[in-house]
Amino acid sequence: MENTIKVERAILSLTQGDLAEKIGVSRQTINSIEANRYVPSTVLALKLSAIFGKPVNQFFKLSDSD
Amino acid sequence: MEKDSFVDCERKRLYKVINFRLPSQFVGIGLVICVLTTAIMFFRAFAMDGGDTEWLKLLLQKTLLVGMLIMSVSKDKIEDEMTMSLRAQSYAIAFIVGVIYALVMPYVEYGVSNVVHSGGEAFKSLGDFQVLLFMLMIQLMFYHFLKRNR
């Protein structure tokens, strides 16, 4: 799974800490998601979608290995 | 009660038990219990002479396990789905390593004891305290290791 959360976050001028606070997770979790080390649950993905104002599949994409 | 609602009720109860966690302040309480218990264990072993203190040893062993269990089931300051996943991974690792430890360690102890001095100790299985302590230690260590490397 690949994502463009870092880009979406930059568009909204949010730090990892700001985004983490908005969706109720730790900053390290956001860091791990951005680095593709952790695939979030549907609930978290939908929370991110609500923050970014975009559908989930616009910032999460399946990679070749998936 | 209808069958479906009965099943739902049972499921809710089960998830309530599965998701049970103590508040994050309990990590500190568990740590204090562990440190104090370990200190008293050392005191009992090296400073207390005479008298039958076997009951105290057993009591301290149980208290140490309770302290570590409290630390193990306490929430993080920021508990999210990733920390829950890491905790689940650490329990799985601790379980597997604990079973291997319980199977292998008696032979290691027996072997080492017989190599160090001929006709050493007789073969004996591990006690419940040793296995549980090892599993809790592995769980806590791996959880913090996984958290640091997330």
C-alpha cells in the first residue's frame, strides 16, 4: 500500500502532530503511515478522508506487491 | 431473549473482556510494585538471615508477577490502533518465545550444571514463576522495542 498523506498534509499546512491530534492517534502513528510501515484501519482511513476532503482511494493506492 | 440478541450480547461481553485495559497511570504503579518487590527480594536473599522466609519469597514472586501484569495491561498515554496492534504482536512473540523457553531451558540448565561440575543437578522442569516472569519480560521488552522502531 502506498499513500500521499505527506502531500495532502502539506497542502493543508498541517504538521504530523496536528494531523495526529485531529484524528486521535499519536504522531508516531502518522509517521509510520506516511512511511508505509503501517496500514491504517478503515476507520482511520475514513477519518483522514474527512480531514483531506477527498475519497480514500485518492491518497491510498495499492502497490504491485499487494 | 431472541437467539441473535443473545449472541450479540455474548459477543459484546467477549469484546469487553478482550479490550480491557487499565488507565495509563497504572504503568507507574506497576513499575513501583516491581522495583519495590525486586529490592525486597534482594534484601531477603542477602541481608535477612535465619528464620523461615520461604513464604515471603513466594509472596514476593506473586507480587512481582502482578506488578508486571499491571504494566502489561495498562494503556499508553496515547492509545491508538497502532499501539494495540504492536501490543498484540508483542503478546504473540512472548507466547511463542515463552513456550520455546519452557521446552529448551530445562535441558540447558541440566547440561550446563553437569558440564560445570560432574554429576550436577538432576533434570527438573521450570517453575510457573520462571516461565511467567520470562513471558511478561519478553512481552514488555518487545512492546517497547516495537514502539521505539515503529
